[in-house]
Amino acid sequence: MNQKLKQTILLVDYENIHNIHLSIIQEQDIQIKIFVGHTQNKIPFTLVQAAQKFGQRIEWIKIEGIGSNALDFHIAFYLGKLVKELEGVAFLILSKDKGFDPLVKYINKSKFKCQRIESLLEVFQDKDFLSHNIDLITEVVEKISKIQKNKRPRTRKTLHQFIKSQLMKKKLSEQEIEILVSTLFVQNRVSEGNNRLVYNF
């Protein structure tokens, strides 16, 4: 389904981005480091459950201290350390903070591959599937809109099953269905609160 990339290290700014759809990168040769703010004490069950599937490939890093850009400095430190220790590895920073961009530009000039992204779909979504994704998302939204709000799928799992049943004739793979679910989150059509889905349409 997705094209395999060379070994990648993903550094996640969890203070900045909370919707991390790990299921779409399970097939990738990737290590994940999730940086959690000093005062962040609650991690959604769905994220923890998805993270377990990565085993030792995932690491949670709780930063020390509180202050402006404290977490960003921790990511920059780790990134510098990894660049020095590893060769032939690509680096991704998952963050909406554009303050990383000058650092990313400098690293790329140093012949290392580094990119800041705001969604995993920017890198890992199949391009052919993406071209059909818009129509599929529109179809999914239309089908959900016809359902009373209190009867709509309440969890990510039931939403996945709903899409699978409604688009059965499309013969989508499990991975493609998960991409549709993740796209709904990325487009902020669906969000999550108190382990329940919230529909913004």
C-alpha cells in the first residue's frame, strides 16, 4: 500500500499536536520519540493502545522544567544528538511550530534529510489513493450526516467499521479505510473528547 521509506526517526511535539494517527505508519521502518510537556499528565487511551504495537520502536520522553519553547529545545537537542550518532537515517518533526524550519533547513544543508510535517498523511499517504480520497471523504461525510448525532459512531473503531460497511463495494483495504478515518481527523471534521468522537458537521 504505502511506499516503504528508508529508516526514519519521527520526533513528535506532543504539546503542539495531539492527534497522532500511528496506525498509518505501522508498516514503515520507523522509530518514534514522543516529547511530552512537563505538565502534560493525561495521554488518551487510543494513542497509548496504538503506541503499544510499536514495542521498543517507540519512546516517551517527558521533558524537564517549564518555560517558553522548553519542549522545542529538547527536540532540537535530541535531533542534534541523533544526527551525530546515525547515518543514512531520515528525520521527521511532527509539529505545527514553524520555529523548527530554520533548523530543518540547516540540517538539510548538512546533507541529512529532515522535514517538519503537521500530519503523518503528508508523508505516508499513498499518492494514487490520495487522488480519489476527496470524493471518498465527501461520500463518508454525506452518509454520516444522514444519521442523528446521538446515533453516529462513537469511537474510532466503530467509525472504521461504519466506513468499511458503507464503502464495501469500493473494496478498500484496512489501511485505506484507516487513512480515510485519519483524514477526517486531519481536516478537523472529526475530533475526540473524553474517548468519544465529536463530529464537526
